[in-house]
Amino acid sequence: MTLQRSLPVITSIVIILVVAILRERSRTLSAILGTMPINMVLALWIVVGTPGTSQPITVHFVRSLIIGLIPSFVWLFVVYAALRVGWTLWPAVLAGYAVWAALLTLAFGMGILTIRQ
């Protein structure tokens, strides 16, 4: 495995470790780091680094990221709402994922998201 392929994985691991360390000092800083758009940058890095990737492919990928954020925000709201009404963590997370999956399925069904080769 080359450094170009390994670096996104290493970066992700370092971020997870920093979040774990920061949670003891500041939950706010931990939350800010946890919501950084680093995964999108890593995904872009991987996609753009693939041979044959053109500018239109990159633009389509970024458009899909934007659309994918909507179900992710709804997931977060569902988890927040479930926790506020007294649910425990895992049922709240699973409910969030159920809504997230339903919204993505709807987006694919409506043609808003497509799977291209």
C-alpha cells in the first residue's frame, strides 16, 4: 500500500485518537473536532487520486456529498430528539440510522442520487 492510499486512513485514526483524548478535557472541542469536514476531504482525496478521475466526476461527487449531508443532519436530529425524550444511546442511534436509510432510499428512488461507475 502506497503512502497516498495510507495517509487518509492514518489521518482518520489520528483524529479518532485526538477526539478520545479531548473528551476528557473539553467535550465542546471534542464535538467540534468530531464534526470537522475531514471525512469529506479524505473522501475527495481518495476519489481525485483515482486514475481517470475528471473534473465532472469530482463535481458530481461533491454534489452527492452535499445531498448526503441532509440525511446526516436528520440522523443527528433524530438521535438528539430520542435522547432528549429519555431513550438510551443505542436505540437512539439505530432510530437515527433507520431514518437516514429511509431518506437515502427516497433520494435514490427519486433520482436525486444516482450510482454511476
